[in-house]
Amino acid sequence: MLFYDILLSLLPLMRSIIYIVLAVCLALLAATQHNAPKLDTTSGATAIHAEYVAKPIIKSDTVRIVFGGDLMQHMPQVEAARTADGTYDYSESFAYVAPMFRNADIAILNLETTITTSGYYTGYPCFASPTAIADEIADMGIDLALLANNHCCDRNAKGIDTTIEELNRRAIKHIGVYKDSLDRAQNNIAYITARNIRFAVVNYTYGTNGIPIPRGRYVNLIDTVAIKSDLATICRDSVDMVIACMHWGNEYERKPNREQLRLGDMLRREGVDIIIGSHPHVVQHFEADSTHATFYSLGNLVSNQQRRHCDGGLIAEIEVIRCDTIDGLRLRATAHPVWVLCPGYRILPRHIGDTLTMTNDARRRYEIFMTDTEELLYGKE
């Protein structure tokens, strides 16, 4: 009887505990049913719908553009590319930098030579190179060849025509020099889209070394009226960013001259976002922030100019960033110094050159170029 009496006395407490447990379970069930899958019995098939609270997704796109400097072809370079069977192969020269261009979303360089199929090749002062150089830049993934430079008329009308035809044959866009009015109308401004970001590119040169522009051909010369007119035709509602590639400045001078500075200011006022310079054959400094970048001179990508300051150049890398949380586009610019190692005219970025085996003299000249360039770029002079 004592046990039975004790049990009866505990029943109210046990009921209270059971009620509390049931209340907690019902509360948890109500909370989870808001996001629980529900059966849809409105049709013959049974469908399950999940009702989840969506988290905001931040969308971001980054376009990586890589620019190469002056691609020269002096005769020792042509001879170095000649193989035993008489053909030409430039793969050794570009092997260490080709991945930098191939991995870019957009790859652009200054082709400072004409191309010929005649078999008669020449270096300075009038450049004409084997078609194998076009094969190589195609293999590197070059999207756009800049032709407006002081050597574009070196082989007159035939040189212009053949250069453009060989580039077209390899699906490489060209800009700055045109074989006729139709070519100019179609290609005066290069429009390129990558990752839904739209670019317009223009290209101009200060001159053609005194060689007259052949009849019926067109070369974009630096003329502020013509440049402003070209830029005005770009619809900014259909283009996100404008790039101007300028062949300007004084040869072998490591600082931009007053004309470069004046033109750079004008281009920015006219809405140009990125300015890439060539022609001096030496590196000049660059200016960049989150909204614009100006590289006054990339120097030589490859050449036979082996004296100090001329034996290398820059590869400019610009990342163009679009993000839902930021108004407009943002830029991030990087300069990659490259040095040319002979024989073979191998173009060496620092991550290769620092560990590559080379002669003591080559190592000394490599270090001098890298030190000179980094001091120029980062204000240590």
C-alpha cells in the first residue's frame, strides 16, 4: 500500500512533465514546418516543393587583360628562329611568357614588323618577317594585334596587305592600319567582350618614319581632332570601358615627354579608361588607381636591342572587376618586367629568370635590368 500511495502522489508531477515535453515538441514542429517540404496533391503526380528563405547572392566578374610591348624582328632574331629544314619556329623565344597571354581573357600586343610571304626578310630599318611569327602569336592566344606604329609601312602597300591577310588567316583581330576603306570601316574600333564586360579599343601612331602611307591604305595617325571624333562614335551605353593604345614618345627616353602627358590628359577627359603606350623601346612609369590606368611605355617585348634599358620591357596585366556591391567597374594594374636572354631571344619574366641557369654575364645584365626597372616603377630613383 505504501508504494501505491507514493505512486499516486507523483502522478500530478509526472503529468506536468509530460505536458511540458509535449509543448516543447509542438513548438519545434511548428518552427520546422515553415521550411519543410510540402506535398502538392493538386495534380495526379506527387510533387515536393521546398520553401526556403533565399540568401542574397553577390555576383562578381573579373576580366584579365594582358598587354605586350614592342614585338620587334631584327635579322639576328629571324636567323635564330630558322630551323634545320629552312622553316622558322619562334616557340623557344616566347615559351616562358606564352602562358601569361594564353591564360588572359584578352591578350593584346604591338606587332612592330610587317609580315611577308616572299621569303625576303629584312630587319632594321624596314622590317619584314616570316609568317611563322604570326603562327606564334596565334599559338600564344593573342586576340588583337596593334599595327599603328612607325614601321607599319616598311614594305609599302604589299606589306600592309600581307600582314593583315596573315593575321586574318589566323583569326587575330587587327587595329590601327587598314588595307582599304571597308577594312577601316569594319575595324577602326575593335569591340571585344569578355565575361559580359564590353571593351572598345583604338590605336594611333605618331608617324611612319617618313614613308608615305600607300594609296588606298589607312594608318591611324595621332591627331586630336580625329581621335576625339573616333571616341565620340563609341556608344557608352553599349561599351563598359575604352582602351587607347598609343605609339608615341621619344625613343630611349625613360620618362614620358610633354606631348605624351598632354595626350594622356586629353584621352582621359574624352572618356578613355586604359592607356597603353609603345615606341620608346624602354620602360616608362605607369599610373593607376581603381578607375584608370596609364602605361606610358611598355618597352620591348622582344628585340635584338641588347644595351642597357632596351633589353627588356613590361607585360602589363590589368584586371577589370565588376561586382554587384560596387557602382561601376574597378581596375587593378600590375607590371611584370621581362628580359630577353640570348641566344634564342628567350623572354624571361622574373619568376623564370630568378632561377634559370645562365652565364655570369647574362645574370649580371638580367639583374641590372630588373633593378633598373623596379626602381623606375616604384619610385626608388
